[in-house]
Amino acid sequence: MTDTKRLRIAIQKSGRLSTDCQNLFKQLGIKLNLREQKLIAHSTNMPIDILRVRHNDIPGLVMDGVCDLGIVGENELVEMQAERQRLSLPSKVNKLAKLDFGYCRLALAWPQELGLIDKNWFQDKKIATTYPAILSEYLTRENISASLVNLSGSVEVAPRAGLADAICDLVSTGATLEANGLMQGETIMESYACLIQSPTLDCSNKSALIEKLLPRLKAVKQAKE
Ligand code: PRT
């Protein structure tokens, strides 16, 4: 049985943000038993439950009020907001804090053999991406008419596989682009992990707990600066 009085926080189960999330909870003094492969981890010293899910499920869980808080990459949040607006689903969240991990940039890239190119090259080209809404918004703003190829992974192999002329993907070190013979172009969006809150949260005990945690979060961030 889940206790609705406990604060529910959604985090990525396993992936790039999971270890940083777990470290953050430690720094905030939230004791957790995360050993088992369970969906829910209960805090042993605070009325907090951690839901461990796929990264792209986190925005929806918070927007629908299934979870009170979530930690998610801004790239995923913005993309999911656009997708849910299109489907007339709840898409609002309160952004409580930008965190100091999960940094990456969403950038255009193309085969190195083309050398330097300008934006006009993208006219009528095919661009593979996992972030069609963010990319479409950019292309409209830049008056570029290109077609999108939606891929949920391995975007970097699309030009070599003949699926697209170019890509728009997340980059951190640039090693993946380099290994796939791609040249990095304009950054469309920079992203960090962020802490989001459901706009439907209406429990005073939960709000009081969040109010207690936020100054701790600020102190943790300041200590690292
Ligand atoms: O596994 P799950 O279903 O939970 O989700 P996921 O597959 O989206 O997870 P994951 O762990 O890959 O990414 C989660 C979030 O981490 C992303 O949405 C970003 O907010 C953030 N993040 C930070 C990154 C990167 N850095 C990153 N480099 N996400 C993905 N990458 C990938 C990128 O797609 C490319 O394949 O890493 C490769 C590039 O890395 P470099 O270092 O070679 O440039």
C-alpha cells in the first residue's frame, strides 16, 4: 500500500542521472535503502518515497500529480511539455531548482566530410532526432524547412545508415560524434537536471517538507561553488 501523505519523488532508475540523484539525497540527509531493484524506495528518516522509473516517464508522472517532485533533464522536460500540449494533456510543472549535474547540449551535427556548412544547407534535408518538438521549434524560428526522422536511440548512426542527412542529438564530451565521423554544429539548447514540482500538490505537510528541503539544497549547491 502506498501512503499518500508521504512525499513522492520520481528519479531515473538507472542511467546518467541516477547516481547524481542518489548522491544528492545523501547530501540532503535523506536516508534511503536503494539496494533492491524495487520501483519504490522508502526513506527511513523522512516521510519520503522515491519512485525509480525511466527518464522520459518522469515529466508525465509529475504533470499528472502521480509524483509530487521529480528530477529530470531540462531537454526531456521541454520536449515532453510540447508533446503533451499537442495531445491536450496536463503539461505544467513548477521548476524549483536547476541542479549542478546532467549537463549536456542538444546540437546539430553532420558528416565531417562536408566540412563547415551554414544553416541554409539544412533546407530540404532529413534530420534524425529524439527531440522533434525542440528541433521543430528551432527550424521554424530559423525559417528552415527540413523533414525530421524520429529515433528513440542510436541517432548518431543515422547519416551512415542512410536514414538522414544530419542529426540533432545530446552531446557532452563530443566523443560519440567524433567516433561516428560527425561534426558538431550549432547548440539548440543547453540542459541541466532540474527539480520539478507538481502544480496539483495540495498537502500542507508535503509543502512544509519541501520548504525544509529547499534551503538544504541551496546550501549543498553553494558548498560546491
Ligand atoms: O534509460 P532511460 O529510459 O531512463 O532514459 P535515457 O535512455 O534517456 O537515459 P540517459 O541516461 O541516456 O539520459 C538521461 C538524461 O541525461 C538525458 O535526457 C540528459 O538530460 C542527460 N545527459 C547528459 C545525457 C548526456 N549527458 C549524454 N551525453 N543524455 C544522453 N547523452 C548521450 C547522447 O545521446 C549521445 O548518445 O551520450 C552520447 C553523447 O555523449 P558524448 O559524451 O560522447 O558527447
